[in-house]
Amino acid sequence: MKQTTFDVIVLGLGGMGSAACFELAARGRRVLGLEQFALGHTLGSSHGQTRIIRTAYFEHPDYVPLLRRAWQRWYELERTTGLHLLTECGCLNIGRADGEIVAGVRRSAEKYDLKVDDLDAAELQRRYPQFHFDDGYRALFEHQAGFLRVEACVSANLEAAGRLGTTIRAEEPVLHWRANASHVEVTTGKDSYRADKLVITAGPWAGQMLGSFGQRLRVIRQVPLWFETGDNRAYQRDRFPVFIAEVPGGQYYGFPVIAGHVIKVARHFGAPEQLSPADIDREVRPEDEAPVRGFLNEHLPGVNGRLHQAQTCIYTASPDRHFIIDVHPGHPNVAVACGFSGHGFKFASVVGEIMADLAESGSTRHQIDMFRLSRFEGGA
């Protein structure tokens, strides 16, 4: 007989949901994970080969303790699965001295005594001749940084969760859910399920799953691109770290050559906010390449080869661009993680732990006050 009753149901099996499934299963919970598309799909926010992981977080110093735990959890997942998921290679944070990135990295590094190298434009050019920036720029090289292999991370969490007894149902869209004081019920296109607790990690579809407070969320089209280089050796990770650069045209980020002969670069944000994933244009257009190619021609001229590949993905943005991690304001047996605003994947390992905490007890030892819904007027 098919099981339809569980301790916890997890909606959405991307980075956050897969990690929550594994953590809950590791704690002995009977878990059902529901995914509306095929596992490892490319329609949301957990694909594209790589994600940067860093520690001296320019977005806000309060992220740093969570990042320290995230690093530990990613390495624990590697030990559990025997898979290589995280590669350390440092991160160059480039911008004006008073800009958001450089000033923010410096603030977090000073508060938490993190190792960074402060480079003026001449030293940046000497150490990393691939980059061309004028004397108005500085770079902070962050030592504890690198990249995660995003699809492998999701797959590793789901495989580990499955070995611990998690029931995974893909290509099963959720039609609706409801909760009362004693339990939750989730109805899909195929069946109905019941559990004590519900975890919602629905990514770009969170707005549709969360009723009134989901209306705060917006989705933003993102297009990473992969370019051929003139000399792959100059862009391998022992010579070329991950980077984030703030220039007048916006923020850009990129990775070393990882496999084959191409380098991934993208503009961070830059597209209009939309209400629903259905509004996202999935086609890659010539105008998607133009701003990135302009950045490369000016600041990374060696990465001026043929466009090898491009792919659309989606940011799900909160109003203040910080995460939303909380218990549902109307249902204490429902935990929510959403609005990761284009910088959340690196936290998935610790967010999975937090979601398991919230599902089990409604609280967590991790400091998540800045992510509470109460920061928004009315809290719902």
C-alpha cells in the first residue's frame, strides 16, 4: 500500500528542499518530498553548474555565522556521499572603495576577523593580469571562498535522503495545501498526503504557495553565459579565482574554467521584476549577451571568445533582498524558506538544518531574526 501519511512534507526539491529532506531524514523523520517537475530540472533556481560560496559577506555581516556553518555542512555532505561538491579557490571582490561590494566585504571581514588581501588596482593587475581595472578600483581577495557544483549538491542531498527512507515524488505538482492545529494536508494532481508538519521551499513558485504574504515576492530573469577563452591555462582555478565585480553598469560575477574550455560569467540582477514564473521569458536573446560582452571586453579581454552556451534561471526576490526564513504566521506547523534573491544557494546546507529545526520545534539555535516575516509591516 502506498504511504500517504508522514511526519513532514517538503514542497519543492531544489537546493533548499533537498537539504531539508536530508536533514529531516537524518533525524529519523518520515519525510515526503514533492517536486512538480523532473528532479534536476532547469526551470527554477538550482541549475547552471556552479554557485559561488564565500564568507566575508558584503550583503550583511549577520550572514557570516550561517556561512561558517554552511561550509561545515557542505563538507559533511561530501563525507556522507563520497562526492566532490565544493572547490576552494578564493574570491576577488572588485569595486570602488566606497562601493557596496568592497565596503561590505571589509565590514564583514573586520567584524569576524576573516582573512582578506587588500589590493589596489596595480597589485590586482600584477597578481591577476587577466583583469583590467583603472586606479579608481580596489579588490579584496577573500581566502575562504570557492564554488559549489549546484546540480551535484541537489542530487547528493536527495540521494542521501532517499537512502534514509525519504519518499521522493517528482513530476507531481501541488494543487493546494491546508493546515489546522493538528496536521497538514497536501493535495497534488495524483494523490493527497497528510503530515504533522509542512516545509515550503518552492523557489520561484513560493508566491503561489504562500497566499497573501507570498504576494511580496517577485521573480527576476537571470541569464548566465559561458564563453570560450583565448588561453584556458590562464583561467584555471589555481590562477583565476571566482570573482564579483561592481562597475557602473552593474554587478558581474564569474568562475574559473572548470571543465572543457569555457568560463561562466553573468550579470547580477539587471532584469525587470515579474509576478510569476509564467512571466519569465525562457528564450535566450542576443540582448542578453551584450552587457556581459561589454563587461568582458573592458575588464576581462581574454574572455572574448565565442559564446558557447547560455541558460535562463530565476531569482526569487524579497522586498529588501534578504532571505525569508520563518514559521508561517498563520500556521505554526508550517515552515517557510523563500526569497533568496539570487544569493541563497550557498546557504542551502544550513538552511536545510534550520528548516528541520523549525519543523520539529518552531525554533532554531541559528540566528535568523533578520529573515523573519515580522520585519515587513503586518508580518503577513
